[in-house]
Amino acid sequence: MTTTNRTLNRIILLLLGLVAVIVGVTIGAGVLTPVRDAVKPYLTLPERVSVPAASLWIIAAVCAVVIVLALIVVFTRGGGGTSVAARTKTGDDQVTVNVALVRDVIDHELDG
């Protein structure tokens, strides 16, 4: 169990996946003839693109920043494990189930 927000993680993964697919199709359309032919009805891609050398350095710097930010997110998310498996509050009463209890119950049931 971790304290990571699963919904936020799924949204971030979805957005990163969509960006990766779009970038992959764009690169594929510029390099591979079958991909270019497949996307031709939907997109108008130029036959040749010239990119100045300074732009490549800017793109490389942006990629480096994105990689560093991704690593920061990966290493700072979650905060490690938590010892709470479940917590229920009813009125003034609160019941907390520890992960060790769940582990012991499962171990006990699987022993036989």
C-alpha cells in the first residue's frame, strides 16, 4: 500500500502515452513511407523539413528538462509504503486495519 493518488497517476500516464503516440506517428510519417501513406488522408505533411541547428539545441534542452522533471516525479511520488490497509470511521468510532494483520491472516489461511 502506498499513499500515491492513483487517479492522478493514471491521468499523467494517459497524457504521457497520448503524447508518445502522437510523436511516434509524426516521426513515423516523416521517415516511413507506409506510415506517411496511412496518415495522408488525415494530415498534410511537408515532403522536406529543414531545421536550424539552434532549434535542435532548444529541442534537446526541452527534452532534458522533461526527463529531469519525470525523474523527480518518479522518485518523489508515493512516500514509500504505509502500514494502514484500511481505515473506517463511523461517528466517533474509527477502525484501522494494519497491513501486518492482513498478511498474518493470509499466511494463516494458506498454511493449511
